[in-house]
Amino acid sequence: MAISVAACGANTVPVEQASDSVATAPAMSDEERIADMVSRMSLERKIAQLIQPQINSFTAKDMERYRFGSYLNGGNGGPYGDEFAPGPEWLKLADEMWDASTRPLPGNEPVIPVMWGTDAVHGHTNVIGATIFPHNIGLGATGDADLVRRIGAATATEIEVTGIDWNFSPTVAVARDDRWGRTYESYSEDPAIVAKMGAALVEGLQGKNGADDYLGQGRVIATAKHFFGDGGTDQGVDQGDVNGDLTELAKIHITPYPAAIEAGVETIMASFNSINGKKMHGNKALLTDVLRGELGFDGLVVGDWNGHGQVAGCTVTDCAQSLLAGLDIYMVPDDWKGLMDTLIAQVGDGTITMERVDEAVTRVLRVKMRAGLLDDDALKPSARPNAGEFDKLGYAPHRAVAREAVAKSQVLLKNNGVLPIKAGASILVAGSAADSIAQAAGGWTLTWQGGLELGNDMFPGATSIWSGIEQAAAASGGSAALSIDGSYDDKPDVAIVVFGEEPYAEFAGDRKNAILADTEGLELLRNFEAEDVPAIAIFLSGRPMWMNREINASDAFIASWLPGSEGAGVADILYGSRESTGRLSFSWPANCGGAPVNGPDGALFNVGYGNSQGMPTSLGTLSEECGLLDATPVADWFVNGRLSDGITASAGGRTLPNLRGEAVGIVARGIDRNRQEDAREIIFAPDARITLSSDTMGGGAYRIEYSLDAQPAGPVLMMVGNNEFDIMRQLQLGAGKGWREMIITDACAPGLGDSIMIRSVAPMSIKVSSITRQDLPEGTECSF
């Protein structure tokens, strides 16, 4: 299948000497040395190199026993079970795993160090105190590849501080439907912009290909992801289908990869999506024939989170198809033991050839060798340059780069002359997002989905947008006041309204249209308009959205994207200390429906649009017609891994944000049903209880999708409104039978109310996929 794509010292660990008979002849080339190591590995050790578990599912003892080739921390995973662990704990775990992986082995087997991978997609943002850069959508708006290169270098240094080797970044998706919840991970809808920026980040993370510092000090292994087509799914559905002529699809979605490969990217991650109905994790024609054959990639291909389990005929613990298709490492977060056993058996029965296993292992070792991990004097994580220098997390020079990136990413869509703000002006700053670093940072920030529950105290050293404005106002001789609801005693000269999307990550962020449901910003802007107060809109979002109403009501409108931890960069544009140079890298929709806009047709503003502060713009009055505004929303408590607005989960007096965490007698954690962490497992200690409540839910019956592996050992009481009943019998009948549905109507729970409380008398574990409310036909019976 031919696809034509244009290319746009101390504490050393003597790895080879750790085993009695692994001394390497000096004359060996790198490839000969790798071949020698592979020839001396047992089948179990080879398969272990192809297994990547997450840190919360194995121990250092497991590492010593099985010798995994790599491991990762998931978006909600942290050292020793603490996702908010401080930097020293990350480095401590890195040392423990390195030590466990490099202990001597009996006989002639080589000792091969492990490597740790992380999703540092806009800075090393799993770690408290790290610099948080704008997400890729903002970086695309800067048009500045050198800036992106410097961001990569800063990120690599902060990753090295914690002893981690490998970054699952950059995302080089070409997002073509902005309803996709990962649009903000894309630099642009234009593949040429994505190719330029993606290659720059690879060079920043790894160093320039062939340079003396390539994968040296201040550098980490990079990953281009997700190969391929992740940004082209029908209707922007995450992990969905990409359909069409393969050559035409390649012109858009493969175009960034030759640039990344030329830049030296060492790893590429397979995509969750399908191409014309075939899952990429099992697509040999693309993973091998195209990526290896036509594009010439010689690094390793890593899977995404249990992505192999979505291949036809596969499960998470049984998928020879992925290895045979060209996958080299299985990302199997929790079920690693079952998959290891199956792969070993499949080599034994001939399903998988030893030749293919050796090929995959060779690719893994090749990357490790290039990264210096197989050197005789390879250093343990804590002994490497930058390691343990925790003052480099949120390092002042890195924050300066981030502030520059924020300023350059701001796109001025409208300005009636209110910008730049005049020196000495009195400013009123409104909107709940104004002083929220979490909202400015978006998803993939401390937790996988991010979240407003992360207060500013979780971001030491960071500056909110409000704080940046306050500092700039004082420096100009003026004043600024924060009033979330927009109220004031003395009329200000200018109001600034900061509003936008709340944090989300993949598939939880998928949308059906381009409407911002939260009208807080719109109402504030209209109030200021009515009071004759000039108003500037700062719109935080992970995608372009239909903003006609908000643009009409404002005197200036800035697409701020998701700027991260250095909110002062926004103030730099407001006050004109930096010229506004940000330009759209995505088309901005004129209509609210959400249909893809990739060019002038349907666009209010085209790619490349943006204004400087000195160029006032007059847009006229934009149409505010949108039939979808009158549609009745479907009330859903828990969809695609995220509790909807207004829903609270609590136990023992403690709130469990997004139904995750621990409380008195309750443990709630994310699990995979159809997609990554799209369901929850709730574990009850004896007599523990959990309450789900909402003040904003509509009416209708409750529908709960649930699954139990084992029968409850005692009564399970459910209270809906003022009605309590025992659901143990239904749960016993459904145990072990997969996903089932429970329906609760007004007939059996008069009044229904707006809360559900579940109490289990005996220990119990239950999985929940969704809780919805909707009107059902009259006469629908309760299911218990």
C-alpha cells in the first residue's frame, strides 16, 4: 500500500557488568551489541520488554521479578498511590525501579534498565510546582517554532528533575472537527503548521538530531502521537472512526510524521481510532508497511492505554494481533500479568514468531541505547544531571518562556479601541475563571481531566489571570478589583470578564455542538454593556466555539485558549507591553451547530486571523440565531468519565471530585469500560455509604448502568429522595453477568428527589458506567 506524503560519574551502574558474563567486546557496533543482548535473553525477559504497566499496579518487587522494559504513570497516578506526591517522591520511585531492574541476573542474561514514561503534554504537569505551558492549540496560534523548541527544552529539564526518561509528547494530531475533546492537544487544523510545531517540540525535548547534546543532559525521549488519524474521526468522537480514501486522509493526518521522524523522534504512539473500520492497534498495513516501510521510522511503536484490547478479536490480556501488526510495546496499565502469560504461550504455540519478538525487543533496546540507558556507566535517576534540583520545577527562566508563550498565543478577535488599556485606568475583573489557575490550565494538569476542585494553592509559584492584571494595573499607576459577580460601588473605567470551558481531557471533552452552555460570561458582558462600562472578554477554551453573542456584547474579545500557569502573559497583551501577534491556527465558526469548519466556508474568522492592539476592528453585529439554544438538554450525572456540572459525590463528609478518591469506608477509582477511565469502581467497606446529589438535575426516572463481579454478601440499601429499599437481590442476580441497567421510577420511589444514597452492610465492589435521568413511557416498571 503506497501512500505519498510530502515531508514538510558517581553512583554508576555498570549495566553490562552486572551479570557475570555480559562483558561486551569493545569492537562491537551498537547494533551488534543489541543483537548480542537479545540472543542471551530468555523468552520471559523478552516479553517483559514489551510490557508497560502503570505505577499503581506493580511494585519494585514485581519489577525485580519480571524486569519490565518500561512503565508509566497514568493521568491520575502518582508515586506510592499519591497523585499529588511532591517531586522527591517521584525521584525516589524512579531510583527504586531502576535499582530493581538492574540487579544481577543468574547465568548469561543481560541486565537491562527500565525506562519511565509520562504524559508531560504542556509541561511536567503531573508534578506540583512545575511550569504549566499553554496547550498546543495556543502554541499553534503563536506561529513560533523556536518558542516551542524552548518549551520542549524547559519541559525536558523539569522531567529530568524527577528522574523520568520518556515523554509521551508531542501530540501531532490534525484536529478537523472541533467537537473532539482533544482539539486543544492539536497545534492546528493545518497539517503544515502541525508538522512544523511538532518537529520543533521533538527537537526541544530530545535535542537536535545529530547534535552533541542529543538525548543528553536536559533532554528526554519524545513521542509523536497518535499514529494516525486521531484528529479526523467522524463527528469528533474520541477513539472513533476515520473514513475516506486513504491517500487523501494521509495528506492531512500523516503529514506531520515525516517531519517528526526527520527531527529524530524515537517513539511513536499508535492511535485508539479506526481507519475505515480497522483499529490502528491492529493495522499492519499502516503500522508496518507505511510507518516502517514508506516513512522509514526505526524507533519503537508504543500502544496507548489498553488500546490493543479494542482490536477485533482481542481482549486486554490476549492480543497477538497488535504485536504482529507492528506494535512494539503494549501499554497495559493493570492487567500486565495476564497479557505476559498469554504472549509467552502464544510464542510457544507458534501464534507469534520468535523473529517478531526479537524485532520488537531490538527496537526497544535501540531506543534505550540511544538514550544512554545501556551504557556501562549509565547513572541511576538520582545521579543524573538536573535530578533532585527541585528548584528547577517552576524554574524562573522556564516561567519566563511560558509567559512569553501566553502573550504570543492570545488572539485578538475584536477591539473597538479599548485596547491597550490606558495607564492609570481603574479595572474591574469579573468571572469565576479570573482567579482560577486550574481553569486556565485545562486538562492534563495534576490530574488527567484537570478540575476546578484544584485550588490555587495546588499551583505554587503560578500566577492567575487576575493576579497578572492586578500587578499590571498597579505598575501602570491604576487599580484593579476582583468582583466575581461583576458588582461594584464605583463605576470602573474598564471591565474584564474571564470565562470559558471548564477543564476536561479526552472523550470527556467531546461535544455535540459549538455552544458554550455556561452563560456566566455572556450575562456579565451584557450587564456591563447595559451599564455603559467598556468590557473586554477573555475566553478560555480548548477549541474555537460559537461566540457571536459574547463578541457582540464586548468591546474587545480575546481567544486566550488554555494559557496555563503564567497568567501575567494575558495582562501583557491587555496593557500593550507586548504586541498582540497571536493568529488563529483554527477556523472560527460562524454557526453554533458544530459542523467541521476547515477553511472559509462556515468560518467567521479564517486561519491566520488576528489583530494587534493598535488596529481597532469593527465587526458589526453578528447573528445570534441558534435553534439549538432552545433544545432541552439531557440530564446526565456521569458521562464519559466525568460528573456533570452541579453533581456532588460525597462520603463520610468528604467530597470525591469526579467520583475519584478515598473517604470514610469508600474508595472510588477510574476504570475502563469502552474507553480510558470511562467508568468507576466503588469499593465499600462494611456499612460504608456514598451519596450522589444535584441541585440542577431535571426530572424523570433514574437509569443506572452497573456491573458486579461478585455477589454482595449482605443488604445493599438505596435511598432515592425519601424512599429507602434493599437492592441486594437485583445485584445478586446480576453479579458476573456483565453490564446491566437499573431503572428507578416515581412509581417505586415517589418524588424521586435529587440525590441517591447507597449503603452496603457488607464489603462490596460495584462498577458504575453512567447515571442518567430521563422521561420514560408511562407504566415503565422499576427493575428491582
